[in-house]
Amino acid sequence: MKYAVCAAACLVLSGCGLFAQDDDRIARYLAMLERPEREGFQKPAQVIAALALRRGERVADLGAGSGYFTIPVAQAVGPAGIVWALDIRQPMLDYIARRLKSENLANVRLKLVAADDPQLPPGAVDTILMVDVYHYIHFEKRGAQYAPKLRPGLAPGGRVVIIDYKPKPFDQRPWGPPPEQQMSRATLDSYMAKGGFKPAKVHTFLPEQYFVEYVAR
Ligand SMILES: C[S@@+](CC[C@H](N)C(=O)[O-])C[C@H]1O[C@@H](n2cnc3c(N)ncnc32)[C@H](O)[C@@H]1O
């Protein structure tokens, strides 16, 4: 049942590249991202530990959604760090703004960005984090053009961390991105190569997603 609800939300809200337009759909999308059972496969604490973020690190949470990762990343980098929470949908940023107040976090900057350009601060980001976002870009046929736009934002020695769904037929995983939106790891590698990136580290503990750290070639 819980997966049926998630699947319905995913299909309604992300299917065909369309995004939610009204408050009710936004609320359901946020609830889908924040559903407690997500923790079982998303393993946020393990992901944060694997990222080995430094105090003072500058991170862009690109496609931040509800702030599922923005909040723990902001806590991990501490007051000397900066997190840019970037999204193409203003209601997501408004929701994160409310969370930041209740969590008393002052190191997060919110920015509405274009779907075809992350508009990162030049040379200022140590880690670009994209969780469950690149498959949208892939589906919109912007995969190869988008990766090069990540490059100018990265500080020397920076990395791009991408977590996204391993392709699976709908009968094996009736939730998450529908099959037509799914993107293989090989396809992602090819997009990132176009941006001048190579895989540097691969974490294998997530059951449903690949988790890859890319660095400049
Ligand atoms: C499935 S949610 C994931 C949110 C968050 N990263 C998480 O793990 O919970 C995808 C988010 O990416 C945003 N998004 C989709 N395409 C984007 C793009 N081209 N640039 C920035 N954000 C994008 C959507 O608005 C949505 O909030």
C-alpha cells in the first residue's frame, strides 16, 4: 500500500517530465520525498557518513526537493560551511526555508534555477550533490548538455556526487521513476564524460540506487 501511494505520487508528479502545479500535488510530492519508509533504502545517515563532508565545506544540493539532504548536509558542514539549495520549483525552496527556521540553520542559501542550467556560483562549490535529479534531466533529453554546466561551479579538487535509481521494470519496483525516465549508470557516465568528469569513487551500499563521486578528468 505504502509503495502504491508513492508510485501514484511519482507518476502524477514526475511522469512525462511534468511537475506539480497546485498546492495539493506539491504537498503529496513533499510527503512522498519525506515518507518515513524512504529511510530503509535511502539510508540518509549512511550517505552523509560516506560523503565525509568537512566542516566548512561548500556544497550545492542541486534539485534539493524537500531538503531531505539539505538539512543533514548543512548540519555536517557546520556554520562555517555553505549549502546552496537549488531547485527549479519555488514551492520546494519555500518548504526548505520553513525547515531551516525550525532547525535554526543559517548556512543555507536558497536559489531558484533554470532546468537547463544549475547557475552555480563560479569556482565556489566543493561538492555538487544530486540525489534522484539527473534522471529528470536525462528524460528531458538534456543529459549530455547539462554535465558541462556543472564544471564552472566546481572549486579546484571538487566533486560531483550523483545518486540515482538503478533501472528496474515497473513490476519489480512499482515506485520511483517510471521506466521511461530511468537512466543507467553507463548512460550517466557518458553524460559526465561529456562534462569532462570521470568516476572516482563508487559506493555500493544503496540497494535501489547507484552512488557515484565524479571528479574532473
Ligand atoms: C525526486 S526529487 C529529489 C529531491 C532531493 N534531492 C531528495 O533526494 O529528496 C527531484 C527534485 O529535483 C528538482 N529538479 C528536477 N529537475 C531539475 C533541474 N534540472 N535542476 C534543478 N532541480 C531539478 C525537482 O523540482 C525536485 O524537487
